[in-house]
Amino acid sequence: MSKLTAAVIPVAGLGTRMLPATKAIPKELLPVFDRPIIEHVVREAIAGGIDEIVFVTRSGKEAIENHFDAHYELEHRLELKGKSKILGEVKDILPSRIKVTSIRQHDALGLGHAILCARHLLDGKPFAVLLPDVLVLDQVERGDYFSFAEMMRAWEETGQGQIMVKQVGSDSVGSYGVVDLAGDRAHAFVPQKVASFVEKPIPEEAPSDLAVLGRYVLPSEIWDVLEGIEEGVGGEIQLTDALDHLLKKCTLNALLTDAQIFDCGNKNGFLGANIAVAFRDPNSRLYLQKLVTEIWAS
């Protein structure tokens, strides 16, 4: 079994759901509490054992790469002013062992196409995919980035692809790709064989309430499947379609998480993520509690 050390993070989206904030700023650089959402996601990948990250990007997104690069003038000024704590956070965003590469997606042809753009860099290798607008906030007692690390552990133990899923309400199941476990009941952090994938099912016909979240650990066989898949809805190459085809060749497992999940690509999800992360900081929690009391009283 090949060791899995690479992750693809697609960042070529236009961020239309977050306009006008994303007119000039990539949505991935919008802050969730004290750091951009993309930094949260990269940290998550690294905590799971990833040491090679491929950003699939487009024109106008250079600021994402710049965020992870050195900023010598800023670092020098912080050092002169003795601001060692913030200097450490700015200077050491990435450990020295981490390799970051960027490749451009020439057109918005779907998540499957975005992943294919990285094939020449990772061909023959298994890899992870992390969507950059999804924040996975694990339970405090489990520790940061526990869920993705569990996906990586499950891969190492089984050599089988892992798809993170979360239970959602029947009123929102039609907004997600959903896994069919052939009637089996899901148990948190226990890999369970997927029978099929259903993209945005009618709620009454959904095979389960387990939604695919945007975290994948995939075997190398997915490359040929993606290359040969026909265009799906909207003329795009859909990863969900490719995963369904992959099931004919490989076992894929669903891994149920109990983490809080926030879609930071929309305004409510972004707001919720900021509040949830801020509540984990003692000073910010007190401020928010006081603010909410004042707002309700006015």
C-alpha cells in the first residue's frame, strides 16, 4: 500500500455566494476568528500527516499562495518591535517540511476536473482532498483536527478510500451528496462500506441522512476513473459520479464524524464558524456573551 502524504485543495472558485466581500479578496482568505479559513484547512491536513499540498487555483488567487510565503518586511518590523508572539504565528504558518505547489484550472468544470488538474503532479499516488470552504470543528475533548486524522488512520489500517460524512436533517439532505450504506447503521469514526452515492436526492428518496462533507482520502485508481468519466450536471466533471464508478473497482468507506461542520462559502455558515471558534477563546467568549445580552436587551 502506497503511503499517503499528498492533499489536493481546490481554490479556484469565484466565491459568488459571499459577494460582495469576495469581489477582490479570495473567499479562502476571509478570516474565521484570527486566521483565514484556508489556513485552518491546511493545518488540518498537516495534522493528519500530509506534507505535500497542491492548490488548484486560477488567475486572481495569487494572494492565497502569498499568505503561505515569507513576508520579510513584516517579519522584520515585528521583530524590531519585540512582538515575538505574533511574529511566531506569521513566520511559522507552515513547517519547513511542507511542500506547496500551485496549478491552474483553466475553466470552472467541476470538482472532478479541478482534481484532475493535479494528476501530472500526483499520478499513481493516493491522495486526500479537502474543500477549503468547509470548516470541521472537532469536539474540544477530542482535540483539533481529530476527524481528518482518523480518516488518515483508517486509510493506513485498511488501504481503502475514506469519505467523511455527517448526519443532517431531512429538510437539508437534498442539498448534499448522500451515501447509501445498504441499510447499515453508521457509528462514529468506524469505517463502513459504501454501497452507492446519491447526489442531492429528493428527501423522501434519500438512502440515508449521511451527507458527504468535503473531506476525502482516495486511492490512486480514482485518477483513471476521473479521466474517463463523462460530463455530468452543468457540463462539469463531478467527483460524486467518479466515486460511484470507483465503487465497481474498490471499496470506499464512510467515516461518520461528530464534529461541527460549517460551510464557510455562504454567509450563515461563515458567521456560525466565526462565533463557534471565537467561543473557544475565553476572552472572546465573555465578550460575545455580553454582546448578545446587550443586543437582546435593546
